[in-house]
Amino acid sequence: MKLFPHIKRNLVSYINTNKMTIIIAFFLFPMVMAYIYGIMEEDMFTGKSSFEPIKVEISYDKDSKEGELLTSILKNKEVKDFINSDATEDFKCKVTISKDFNDINIQKLKGSDNDTEMIKTFMKSFSENINQYKIIQTNVEKLNLSPMDKSQITSSILISLQENSNTPTVKEKIVEGYRTLGSREYYTISLFSFTSIMLISLLIKGFYNERKKGILKRVFSTPNSKLNYFYGYVSFTMIMALIINILYVTINRFLGTAFTGNYLYLLMIVFLQSILEAAVIGAIIALVKSDKVANGIMTILIFLPMIIGGVFYSADIMEVKVLQVLSNFAPNSLILNAYKGLSITESYSGALTQIMIMIGLSACLLVISTIKVKTSWED
């Protein structure tokens, strides 16, 4: 059996048999539930960021005029609301500024990409002010004035720059104006990540049903390699997931409920998500012989995010830190955080961590599955 006919047969058979299930479970259910929960939980989503000040380690020349200006800015209440430069440990990122303040290096140490992006935005604003100061200072030095007059002008410029950096504009533009998800947008994405796990479960059951019916034995009795059948089934699941994922994202984007931002970046995440779903399916059907064990694994994967957060409520609001950490390892969190990061930052950088994990995890699962199928599978 060649690969393409096998994929086509499975696609046609699955869609014809499960048309209503697909429409209800993967479109109507998540969209209706997102609408209901969006209204019920609207008060929890203020649309503005709420977080602890980001702990940042900043290295710079504090004795220079630029350094004195930065020190003064960092001590201002508006800035301290979102940057904690007085911390001594547990830094989220490290900022290193050269002596002449021309080079600013920002290194992420831990935490989310969004925190690092906010620090980059703040330092970019500061750098622009410093560059303006240097240009003006150079022009002041050329003036035919006494050193005292030049010093007064320079001081007034520094004061103006300091006031400009300390105004509420900093907080409003970087903190309060930093995009967050609304209630309906959050639930549209979170329920999509949840139904993705349900889709994996249903497609896995399809394989075990074929085995129970004796289809696998009939296929393997022909001049068809097990590896060819395996790749055919995994490819079918990837295409099936891709069709459902693209339609869901596109419909909600068209309706304006979720998935804003660059559409090409969205498609990239959809494609990687579909490959990851297929890789998980491949790993389970290759490594787990018993359908009961496979069902048990999928039951855990489905109910885990419902219990510890990430589907019907955000894990971020939980006070138990251990459960927050566990939630980050839940299967749906990778998908959820990728779309959240892209929607919030409106740049692929917001989802870069999840993208790299998806690629790495998919590759590992497919390699492991291939080795298992080649060595000993369905004997």
C-alpha cells in the first residue's frame, strides 16, 4: 500500500464517519463555551497587566552623568511599579550597559519572553533619550558660552530627560498599555488547546479500532511495510489536525474573537501544533500495545489541565506555586502559551520558546517512534 492512497483512505473514511463529531466537538463546543465563560469571567480580565515588578540585574557606570540619570529613573515610583532593580536574587533578566552607554545587552535568565520584551522596550526608550542628550550636549559645547552657562544648560536638559522618563507615560505605555487577552479571547484559545488533546485521543482510538477489526493484520499480510503503514497513519493524523486547526483559527480570526496578529505567524504555529499532535499520536501507538493503557494515558492528559488550570481558568491566578509549575508542563499549555504569546506581543518572539519546544519535542517523539516500529511493532 503506497503512502498517499493510505492517507486519502483514512481521511475520507474519518471525515465521512465523524462529520457531526468534528463540527460539534472541535468547533461548536469550544466556541460556545468560550462565549459563555467569556461573559461569566469577564470581571477577572481587566485588559491590563497585573504582575509583580520584574527583577532585573542592571550593570552600568553609576558615576557617569548617564548613570546618574538611569539611577534616578529606576528609583522613580512609576518605574519601580514594573522594574525591581534593587533585587539581589531570582533575576528574570540581566542588562549590561557599556561605559559610554552606546551598547546595551539584555539577557533573559528565566521567566516569560514577555518580561524580557518589556525590559527591552524600557531600555530602548532610555537609550533614545540618552542619544538625544549626547547630541544636544555636543551642540551645547560648541556654543560661545561660559562653562557655568553650559553646565546649567546641560543640567536642565538632564532634568527634562529625567522628567520625561519618569512621567506616567512610562507605566501607561509599557505596563498598562501592554496588550493582554480579554476573557473571550483567552477562553477561545484555551478551549482550542483543550480540544486539541481530545482530537489526539480520538485519532488514537481510531488506530486501536482498526487493529481490533483485523485491518492491521490484513494490511501487513500484503507487501506493505509496517513503517509505511505507520507513517501513513501519522501523516493522516497530521493532515486531519491541520485541517481542523486552520479552520478553527481562521473562523475565530474572521469573527474577531481571537488569534489576532500576523497571519503567517499564526499558520506557522498551527502547522507546528499539528505536527506535534501527530508526533504524540505516533509515540503512543508505537510504544503502547494495550488500548486500555493508551486510553488511561489520554484520560490523564485530558483531565490534568482541567484540574490544575489552563483551560476553564488561568493557572496564573492560582496561589499554589507547585500547581502553577505543574500547569506549565500540561500538554495543552504549550499550545495555549504559543498563541497567547503571539497575541500579546504581536510578534513571533512572544511564542519563540514554545515554537522551539514544539520542534524539539516533535522530532524526539518521531525518532523514538520510528526506532520502535523498525525494531519491534505489532508482532
